[in-house]
Amino acid sequence: MVTIKDVANMAGVSVATVSRVINETGYVHADTRKKVESAVQQLNFKPNEVARSLYKRKSRLIGLLLPDITNPYFPQLARGVEDRMQENDFRLIFGNSDENKQKEMDYIQTFIQNNVVGVISSTNYPDTDTYLKLKIPVVFLDRTLGDSPSVYSDGREGGRLAAQEMLARGSKRITIMQGPAHIRPAQDRFQGAIEVLEESGLPYHIIRTSSFSFHDAESSAKELFHKYAGTDGIIASNDIAATAVLHEALRLGLKVPDEVQIIGFDDIPLSRLLSPSLSTIRQPSYEMGREAANLLIQLIEQTNVANKNIQFPVQFVERDTTRKVD
Amino acid sequence: MVTIKDVANMAGVSVATVSRVINETGYVHADTRKKVESAVQQLNFKPNEVARSLYKRKSRLIGLLLPDITNPYFPQLARGVEDRMQENDFRLIFGNSDENKQKEMDYIQTFIQNNVVGVISSTNYPDTDTYLKLKIPVVFLDRTLGDSPSVYSDGREGGRLAAQEMLARGSKRITIMQGPAHIRPAQDRFQGAIEVLEESGLPYHIIRTSSFSFHDAESSAKELFHKYAGTDGIIASNDIAATAVLHEALRLGLKVPDEVQIIGFDDIPLSRLLSPSLSTIRQPSYEMGREAANLLIQLIEQTNVANKNIQFPVQFVERDTTRKVD
């Protein structure tokens, strides 16, 4: 293995000089710098990142905390974060919080112990001491809190859109699935849909769900058609729930979209491959992940950040679980 | 912030003694050890992981390299790895290789620079110098190479099973989708299916695919029905491909499974929610991830490892894209 001594010998300078060049910690004459850089290149010397991290008190590690990577919405977010971070040579320490506060705090603690220089977190607890007292930049992803740096989509508008499109396509006995109570984006989209339905004056029903898991999606879908057999339009809490509702509707022999319309939320990649393909509200999750990484890099590098609160628009993606209108 | 000095002061011992207790690097009298441990607890002292890592040349970081987290097969694997690692307080540095050798080697390099103590990798290049020369344990996941530690499923048997079930259910003009040529598990399952079809003496067709992406799955599905319109049974390269084939078959007005049977591979969580639900060959991906983590922990802790090559069985999951038999 090549060491800093080998570099110093080849360049004909001291180890301290090599260290100054590598760590950018003091004046080195331009000619000397060139000699050192040339030796580093020729020997293919890779400084130990941990030693550098301790010395400079800086690493190239970022902590990324997501609720659950097995929920198909999150791999896109994670991929966006990673692609952007990789372009700037940052690496990710990754954890699933399961929306569990204690697990989340434990992760943040170990992120700090590993000298991460920034954190991206999809947390339900942005206002806890743990985040407020962190001495490194934090970007909330898919979540927002006051002026704190955050990247999210307009969930309330998404809920409004879903309800408007459902009404415009003629559903009159709509059922809304309300996502888990402690997950803010789930409540935003729910509130948006409720607003529009209240304005319409039409009756509607609500089905409450306690998680975004596949298993709960199936049982919620069954409960929905059992309780509200006459429903003719379902605004699902996300695309997984919508997929389960579609599955159950077809199993019961209902015609989609003629007898029941369904609108999902997220636009996960599989939505377009369902049969019939799923109409949904699209969040640009990959782009949101990239933008969160971009914002965090700016904060770490202390460049002038014009906008720390980045809201992405949502849009209705018309496919085949809703009827056509002119 | 609590420092090692505060702990030493409270315990009435030297900093060196505290260090010996924390890092388990030398003899300390039992009474002294108790005093130190009590002080650590009362002050809630958290040793800096990076400093420990440099001192002990050991971290609690593991490198995890997967092809692409947005392929729905991999989140389950990743989750299995993370859950098991978290139980032993290890943390994951995570990267997507995109099956690209250069990107993969860059990641391994930065894993090493960050002093990871082990690597789990789903690589197509297990026999490169980079892996052979690593001085830390490596477990290949979803891949295998000779005696190297690895956790994988029986892909060839999976391919055989898919073909056997297809034949037993009466398909006579079968089309096999061959996954990307450089991905070993894709070729194993393909070979297994070919073996059984050759033994049967029936004619069959092959569609080659170049990736496991959603986009390519859609175009392969279209190509398949265009080229081999009379096919009555499709053995897909994975569940994404099967989902696209099912979507295209229904779009063309074909009856599934009466006119065309479809069998996938993987059993991703959404497979059971498709309509009709997807018959497939199940790999226990979450359990494989856990087992890979478990094996790596044993190798790191140098416990006596009885079996370094762990093969998981696969099984046919009968759902509604295949016909029933007695």
C-alpha cells in the first residue's frame, strides 16, 4: 500500500508538506505543490478518508434517513439523492426509520458519531431537539417545517386535484382513504381532497388506514368495499393502496372505470403497468431526491442559498382507472 | 459535549485507563472498570466513532453495493441486510452499481477509504482483483463464486420449475425471456428453463432483453407478442417483465390464463396485487438479505463459520396467471 511517506520521498519534500497539499491547510509554493500532485498521481496515492476526516473534522459522508425502502415510493427518492451525491463524491449512510421516533433518534446519533457532514431526513419529528440542536446542515425530504431547509411536493394541491378530477368524471359517492395519522404528507393530501368534496356538497365516506404496508393495503381495500359497497369513486392514500383497491374491485366483478373510478397518489413505476393502468397524482420523486441532495451540498459548502424551501408541483396523470372527459 | 476527560475526572482515573476500558485494549482491574463504566453511563458519554475507528482500525460501517435500488427486487434484500445489521449496531454505506464495473470499483475504493469492516456486494465481477485482494470480509449476495462466502437462491432450479409448471398446465408454444447476458442469476434461470423445454421436445422461442428496467420491460413485451403472436405460455425473466407482458396481453385482448399463461420470477410484493395476480417463482429476498448480513457479521467477528455458501430454495407460487391442475 502506498503511504504518505512514499509520496514525500518521490516529491523530495517532507511528510508535513504533502499533508498541507492534500488537506489544503497551509501555504505551499506552486512548484512544490506540482511536485506533490505529480507524485500523488504517479503512485496512485489514496489518502485514508478516516484519517482525513479526523484531521479536518470533515468527512464525505451524508446520513440519509427514510421511513422504509420497501415502500415503492422511496427507492426513487433514494436513487435521486444518491445520484446527485455521487457526482460530488459524497457517500450515504442509510437507515430506515419505520416512522419510529426512537429508531430515528438512534440513527441520527450514529450518523453524528460517524462524522457525517449533513443529513437528509424524511422525518415525522422535524421539530424535536435532536434536529434543532444538530450542528450540521439538515434537509427535510418529503417533509417540511417552517423555514428549515426542505424539499417536498404540494400534497394539499394533490388531494384537491384528485377530488376535482373524480368529480369532473362523474363520481357521486366518493370514498377517500385517509393515510396514517402521524404522516404529514398523507394528511395534507387527505385535507385537500376533503376541502373539494365539502365544497361540492356531495356525500362522501372515509376509510382510515394505519400504515402504508402492502398487507394493510389489502385489508383496507376489503374493508372499503364491504362497508361502502355502493361507492363509485375511490381516492386512494397512495399507489399501493390504489393497486389493492383495483385488485379487490376486479375480484368483486366491478367494472373499472365504468362502475368505479380509482385515483392513486405518487405515480410509482409500476402504476402504468397495471391493468387497467392507474390514474394517479404524480410526485416527481427522483427529482425531489436530487434536489434535496443539491440543497444539502450547497448548505455544506456554504454557498449562498437563494431558496431553502423547495416545493415541487404535482400533476394528474390520466390513465385507465378514470373515465374520459372532453 | 461530554469528553473522555470528563469521564476520567468523574471516575478518578487517567484518560489512558478510560481509553483502555472503552476500546478493550488492555488489562484494567475489575473495580476500576466498574468506576469507568459507571461514569460513562452517568455522563451519557458517546465515544466518537471516527476517533475509535482510527485508533482501533475498526469501524462499525459496512459497505452495501446493489445493482439498482429502484428495481423492486432489491429493496427487500436491502431491508433484510439493514435489519440484521442494525441488531448488531452496524451501519450501512450504500451504493448502486448500475451493473457498471467502473462505478462498482469506485464504490469499493471509497468503502475502503471510509474504513468499512466488511462488504456485501451483488456484483457481476466477483473474480476481479479488487475483491480478491480485499483485506476485509466480503459476502456476495444474489451472486456466488466458488468457495467465496455467498448467499444466493437456486436460480437454475427456479428456471426448471417455471418450465415444468408451464408444461404441466398445458402450454405448447412457450416463449422464454432471456435476461441481460452479463447478469449471472438471469442466465441461471434461463438455462434451467431451456433444459426442461429441450427435454420436452416441444418448440419454443426466445426473446432477449438487455436490462431489467421498467422501460425495457414494456418494449420487450410488445416485441414478444409482435414476433410470436401465437405463443400460449411466457416464462418471464423477472416479475417486472411479467407485469409488462401481462399488461400487453390484456391490452391485446388475450385471455389470461386461458389463452396465455404467464410465470414471473422473484415474487416482488406487488405481484399478488396484480389482476389477475401473478404466478411466479419465489426467491426469499428479505431472508437472503438477513442471512448475508448474518454471515458477514460472523466473518467480521471471526467466529467459526460452518457454512460460507448458503443457497436458498425457490418455490412456485401458484396464482391466477396460470391454469389450475389436479
